[in-house]
Amino acid sequence: MNQDDFRKEAFREVLSRYEGKFSRDKGRQAAIARELGITPCAVSLWRVTGIPKSRIPYFKLAFPDLAIWKKAY
């Protein structure tokens, strides 16, 4: 798995934590952004590009039990 795929998969796993938490489609992205402390635009961008390298350490601390962290990049 290359670094770009790793970052994309990491964000997909983070988003999976919020499935079902926000039942309404309208405003879901904004609600996830508030929970993660990022902008709604970042949620859209990160769905495509993955978590930026500079943010990986933060997400490792915030979500230490994600399976993706066991994979080296």
C-alpha cells in the first residue's frame, strides 16, 4: 500500500466511526467536520486525497484503535 492509499484508507476508517451517528444526510458533512475539528470543505477534500501527512499524528492519537495504524506506510 503506497502512502496515498494509506492516507485515504485512514480517512475512510475515521469516517466509518461516524456511520449512523448523524442520521440526516443534510448537514452530515458539517457535523462530521465539527466532530473532527476541521472544515466541511476539508471533509470533502480528504475523502478524495486522504488525511494530510501533517495530520496523521493527530488522528493516531485521537483514534488509536483503528486497524489502519497497524499497517506501516
